[in-house]
Amino acid sequence: MTPVVKHSYSACLFNAISSLFIVALVLLSSAQASASQSGELNEEYLLKKIEQAKQRLEQTQERITEKRSKLATQITELEQQVSHLRSKTATARRSKDEQTLSLQTLEQRLEQWQQQQDHQQNAITRLLQQSGLSYQEISDLSQSDKLNLLQQQVNKLFEAAEPNWHESKAIMPDGRQLERPVLALGPVRLIAADKTDKAVTGLGSASENGVELEYAYSESESKELQKLRHSGSAQITFDPTLGKAQQNQSADKTPWQYLNDGGLWIIPIVIAALVSLIMAVTKAVQLYRVPAIDNRVRHPMQQKLKRIIESHLELDAKEDKLVAQIQWMRFKLHKGLTVVTVIATIAPLLGLLGTVSGMITTFNMMATYGTSEPQVVSGGIGQALITTELGLVVAIPSLILSAVLTRKAKNDSEKLQQYAVEALEQHKKQQAGA
């Protein structure tokens, strides 16, 4: 009984479960069917929405494109306006700058013209003052009157510059006053001769009493002057310095006068020059008139060394005697050259001492006569510098002679020493071979 009941219960339970499973499948199928129907509806809705959004987007893009083209057109027009305004601004600036520069240029030119006018007025005033007018008289004149007076002065200058023979009173060196033809060449006057006195010709200068003869022409120069007077062309002696060149030429001094103007300090400088000259000539004769030092052994000092080497003394004695002889020869070769070197050193100092002494004398003369007479001052300074010049004249040749003679003496002493060494070694070899 029990197994049958269990089996029917199991069968009932199985049937119930199967029924539930079938119901679940039916419900699931119905749910899927309803879900598929709702999904199709949602998809269609979404597609519609997407299509609408796409249309709105296209419309928006079209509006943006239209606005962009309009804005681009407006921007282009504005850029063109800005460019045009910039060009106008640049043109206006350039015009303003040109106006400013033109104004500055005109102001500068006006200032230059004003300066030139002031300079010309000052020059005209100075020229008119030189003609004898006072500043007040010149100020009262008009510009045209000033120019007329200036033209008259220029004409006078041209007339004075042109060669013009005229009769004038010539004052001779002996005091005679003769009427002679005179040619005015600036400040210089050429005095020609007349038929009665052909010897009185030459250069002169104007003075209050007439023309003073300062340089008398020779016969040939007088002929050239006569040729100039009659033909207008000749070669004549002309002194634009108004006789100063002739005075300088006549003022040339002899060497004795030149030395005498140097004062007391010229004496030691001259003595030093004589001593240096005598010593230099003596050493030059001593060094250059003897035969050269070579293997022929013709030099007197070389022969003395040879005699010592060939003597019968012991070797040590020979060497000692050779050393003493070479030292004595070196002393003899350089003897007297120190005097020339010392004179070359002290001669400029003596000249400087003489210059200082002369300057002291010049300042004393300035204290006595003052500075109103430059000839006195310049003459004193010139005399004071004579000692410096003479000191350098003595020092430079003495220095050159000292260098040349010292070099010669040094070379001779080195050659003698070398000869002594070589000759002694050769003598030793000969004695060893014998």
C-alpha cells in the first residue's frame, strides 16, 4: 500500500512541476513576445528622433554657414577699411614729418644766413675802420654807402698792387735826397736811376720823409731794373722781408765769434773736444797702423808672445809669463779709451751747465729791461743754447769713436789670447814629439 501511494505522490509532484514548467515557458514566451513588440516600437521612435535631430543639425549648419559667409564678408570689408585708414595715417604722419623737417631746415638756413650776414657786416666794419673811419661814423652809414666806400677801398688796393712808376724823393745812405723814379710793389719800393746819376738804384722802404734806400743794386742788377722800367719785364733782386734777410746775412758770425758768444763754459767744452780728438787719433793710429794678428805673426805684441813661448823657461813659468804679458797687452790696447768715453759723457753735461748759466743771465736781463724788448730776451736764450749745441757736437763723435776703438781693442786682445793658447799647445806637442 505504501509504495503505490508514494508512486502516485511522486507522479502528482512530477505532473505539478511539469505543469509549472510549462506555465513558466508560456509566460516566458509571452514576455518575450511582448518585449519584442515593445523593442520594435522603441527603435522606430529612436529612429524618428534621430532623423529629426539630423534635420535640425543640417538646418543649424546651413544657418551657421550663411552667417559665417556674411561675417567673413563684413570682416573683409572692415580689414580693407582698416588698411585704408592705416595708409591715410602713414601719409598724414609723413606729411607732418616733412613739414616739421622743412620747418627745421628753414630755421637752420635762416640762422646760417643770419650768421653770414653778421660776419659780412663785421668784415665790412673792420675794413672801413682800417680806412680811418670811426665806429660811430660807420654805424650812421647806410648799407649802400658802406658798400660804396668798400668798393673805393678795394679799387685803391688794386691800384697800389699794380706796378706804377712815379717820381718820389729817395733818401740815399749818405743822407742825400734825390728825385728818382720809384716803383711801388706793396710795401717794397724799387728805386731806379735817372740819366744824371745811374749808380743810385736798389730796394727801399717807404718812410715819412720819402723812400729810404736799404739795398743798393750792382751794375748788372741796375741794368735789369732799367730794363724793367722801359720794357716791363726783367729779372731783378726782390727782398719781400724789407731788408731783414740782408740783415741776417750780414749778421752771420765767424766760428770764433760764435764760440765767443757761448760764454765761459765754452772753454772746458773746447778743451774736452781737443783732448778727445787727440786721444782718439792716437789710439786709431796705434790700433790700425800695425799689421793684423794672424798666423804670419807680424804684429809686435804677437811676436813678444812667440818669443816667450820659444824661450827655455819651464812650462809653469812660461804660462805665468804669458798670462802677465796678455794682461799687460790688454791694458795697453784699452789705455786712453776711457778718456774718450768720459768726455762723451760729460760734454753734454757741460753744455747743459752753460745753458743754465746763460738762462740765469737772461732772466737777470729780463728783470732789468723787462719783457718789452724781445730781442734782448731771445738773444740771451740763443747764446745760452750755444753751449748745449757744442756739448752735443763734442759728445756724439766721441761716443762713436769710443765704441769703434773699444771694439777694435777687445778683438785684438781676444785674438792675442787665442794665439797664445794655440801656440803654447803646439809647442808642447813639438817638445813631446822630440
